[in-house]
Amino acid sequence: MASLKALKIRINSVKSTQKITKAMKMVAAAKLRRAQDAAEASRPYAERLESVVSSIASKVTVGPQSPKLLAGSGKDDVHLLVVATSDKGLAGAFNTNIVRLARRKAEELKAAGKTVKFYTIGKKGKDQLGRSFRSDIIHSIEPGDLGKLSFADVQVWAEDLTARFEAGEFDVAHLLFSKFVTVLTQEPTAIQLMPVSVAAPDGGASGASASVEYEPDEEEILADLLPRNVAVQLLRANRENAASEQGSKMTAMDNATRNAGEMINKLTIQYNRTRQAAITTELIEIIAGAEAL
């Protein structure tokens, strides 16, 4: 049985941990609102831009002069998984769920005879994927605080990815991140980043399709929109991740705080019982000594 001193030290230690987890929960809750607003604000623009680019691309006849982000490499052999996570832990299963999706997709592609490479954004993704795919990671980025990322930051990454794509390092790129739904729910998501996914000829819209004329022509518009779309999708992914990270962290720290409270109660009961047993033993010894006299 543990001594009274050891139990008291452990109770104080758990109380200190509880104070830390409670503070971290409050910080995550404060950051969550801003991150959620940013994610929800960027989502309609990113989805609409993706839809517009896809719709215009469906009206273009792909030829030798077409942008490579539209035409692709003509092959489907090498796939790049752009895995966006965070640099910090203590966020529940947030990072693990994204990495699990990346592993599953990599295994599916390899089973189909494809070559898979990784481009990681976030230290946690790099560390977890490095255990199984260290030689397949071609580049890694540590973005820092996801809530402070700007369009200029992700544009640098987009230019690097576009340059690698045009240099022929890979044929298809997929972006993996966690879509924020609620504080308790975050959905690991994968979208095709390069080349652009072309919509059906009717654009997927119901009813009669409108006749649209573009000025300048479609290819000139796409030459400007395609690189921008890559950067916008990267920004969206990291803003979704920022909200998902804080929501997951808030839930994890709330659970940790409640678990610490339950442990403190159990240890306090054990401490009181041990103390009572010690007192009872001392009383028995005193009475026995008095009777011996």
C-alpha cells in the first residue's frame, strides 16, 4: 500500500496537471471561435473557385499549348499526397486521423501499381508518416501557428508544388486535411489538387445550360486561375485544420480535466482510508501497550 506521503505528492501532482489542462481548454476555446470564423469564411470562396475552374476547364479542348495544370502529364503513374497537419500535439486524434487517411490512400494507390510520394505540411504528419514512408517524403514544411497563416504564406508552397508538377516529379497531387464540422466532429478529407478535376459537360447543374462567352478566351483565364486555385485550396485546407485542431484540442483537454478530477477523488478516498488505517493501528498499539503495563 502506498504511503501517506506518496499519496499526497501524487494528489498534488494530478491537481497541477488539472490546472494546466483546464487552462489549455480555455485557450483552445478562445482560439476556436476565430479559427472557425476564418474556416467558414474561406470555404464558400474556395469551393466556388474550384467549381468555376472545373466548369471553364470542361469547355476547353486540351492541346499541346494548354496549361499543364489543366492538361496534366498524360500519365497516372506517380501520385503525390500533400498531407496537411499541425506542428503541435495534445489535440486528440486530429493529426492521427489525417495520417491514417493518408496511409490508407497510399496503400490503395500502391496496390494499384502506382508510385506514391509525400509532401508534408506540419511536423506531426512528417513524424508519423516518417515511421513507414521516410524515403517517400520529398519535402516537409513546418507552418507554425495555423491560425496565423496568410495567403502569401501558402502561395509560396503553391508555387513550389506547381514547379515540381511542371518539372514532372509527379503526375497527380491529392490534398489531405481535416474538414471542420463541429467541435466534436472533424472529417478527414482528400481532394485532387493537380491537375484540375474537370466537371461534367453540363457543369453538374440542373435545368438548361446557359451559353457563356469568355473575354479573354478560356485558356487565358485558366492560365491565371489555375495557379491561384492551388494556393486557395491550400489556404482553405490549413484554415479548416486550424479550426479542427482547436476543436479537437478543446475536447481532449476537457476530457483530461474531468479524468484528472476523477483521479483526484479516487486518490483522496485512498489517502483518507490509509490515514484512518494508520490512526487505528496507532490506537491499537497504544491500548495494547497500556494493557501490558
